[in-house]
Amino acid sequence: IIENISKPENEDFKSDLLNGLRHQMSLLGQFHNHYTRKEKLFFPIMERYGHDSPPKVMWGVDDDIRKLFRAAEAKLKELPDADLEEFSKSFEAFSEEFEAMIFKEEAILLMILLETFTQDDWLSIAEESDAYGYAIIKTTAVWKPKRERFEEDNTETLQEQSGLSTDEHTGNTRIIDTPEGQFTISFTPKPKTETVVDRETTQPFGNGYLSVEQANLILNHLPLEITFVNKDDIFQYYNDNVPASEMVFKRTPSQIGRNVELCHPPKVLDKVNKIFELLRSGERDQVPMWFKSERLGKFVYVTYAAVRDDKGDFQGVLEYVQDIKPFFELESDLKRDID
């Protein structure tokens, strides 16, 4: 399309060609959904198996690619008044890094996933993917695989699944074949723990009595998106106020148990660490932020609050998010009647 726009004989069709180019860029921009699913669903599971380094590096590169795409988009919006060559250069810079990431995903990331993830891991990804959306091609059917039994720490099962020999697949070392040759990955598996609790029996709870189930229902009915990160910087809880697809800050079960630093792109880590430093030290009890989102049609007010026990000891950070746009649209300063 870019080449055709620049041809003198296509001057009469330039407007249509530009519209076509904008449409193609819009479709291409859906790669953001793919990157987000990768970062929010694949990376947490990789980290649980001990693969911490690849997610950190790849997320940073993803953000660089997003930045390059936004730069190309900005150049496109300036057309036809701006220089087409400037857009072409900007797009090529994006395209080069974008194609390199495709290679890294297919040659390295996918190999790690196929060699590490169990069927249960893939099922959890399938169940949570709708919250983040898809790139260009959307699912048309629910994946219902034949259920298999997976034994933890079963070296023979892992060898059989991966096709590696005993020498290639011992301890916590994996050898991955790629088009560029073999490379070795070493990691430390992280054990899974499960706790069974009585959810129905009421017990002393603050100034009254609640069961775990009642407390859960109350938290889910609050008109807020709530997230709790404990004193060890572990993402421990979020409520189900609305479906994940409607959240301002999308959360899914795969993120539970991650270090808070791993839940954010590298570009905002300095800000996240500063917030925790202010709240942990006691310099601040709350850190508020707000922004207007045209895409969501909301005015978002975010509060990061220090959670302290009766002794004043820091126990974590509570983030609560609300849409305050309806407050700006109140018809009067008094309403006590029921319509």
C-alpha cells in the first residue's frame, strides 16, 4: 500500500489507499492483545516453574515494540499532509523489531512453553484469555481436550513429553532445540501449595461475625476493583467486582502469587517501587492517582493505601480503583427520595 500511495498514477486514489493503510494498521495494532495475554497469562506460569529471566527481558522488549508502533501510528495520522517517507521509516523501525519478536516467540518462548506447561496450565490460559482479547483471529470454539493425569516432578513423564534423553533432561536443566542451534536453560522449580478452609462457618470478624463465603461476597459486591499485595510484595488477592474483560486494570487468577514487580512492565517499575517505599516507610498512608479514559468512558480514581495492623506494622498495600465519572454527573446536591 505504501508503494502504491507514492505512485503519481494513483493520485486520484490516494485517499482510498490511505484509508486502507489505516485499516491495516488498526488490525496490526491488535498485536497488543497478544502481548498482553503473553505477559499476564504465560509469564506467571513460567515464573512458577522457575523461569524468571525470559519474562523480564521479553516484557521490556514488548514495551519497546509498542512504543515503535505508537510512533508509526502518529506519523500515519499526519498523512496526507506529512511526508510519506517519514511514516515509511517509522514503520520499518517497528517492523524490524516486531518480526524479530515473532522469531523469538516461535524459536525460544514456544519451545519453553511446550516443554514445561502441563495440560492444566494450558486450560487455565484458555479460560482466562477472553479477558485480554485476541489478535485478529478470535476463538470460535471451546477447547475441551482429553484429560490426562500429570504427576509433579515426574522426570520420566517430562522426558516422554519432550522427547529428550536422560542426559539432556536431568535435574533442573533443559536443552532446547531452535533453528539457530541448541541452548541450555537452568531453573529452580517452585512448589505449589494448596490450603483447604471452611467457607461456610461464621467466625469473629471485625465488629461482627462472617463466614469466608460471606466476606467474599461482600468484597465482590463493593463498587471498587480491589487488589492486595502483602508485606512480602506478593500479589495475594483481587475481588470479582466485574468480569475481567470489564476491569480498568485487568486481573486473572494466573497473576496470584507473583511478586508485584513481575506484575508490571519494566517501564513503570520505578513508580511502583516508589509507591511501596512511601507506604512501607510510613511517609505516606495513601497515594492517590487519577486519569480520564476516553476508551473506557470512565474517570478513573486509583488509591494505593498502606495496610497496617493494630501495632502499626506494615502488612501490605491495598489498591482500590473506582470510576468517579457518575459523581460529576449528579443532577443536584441533594437526593433522599426513592424514585
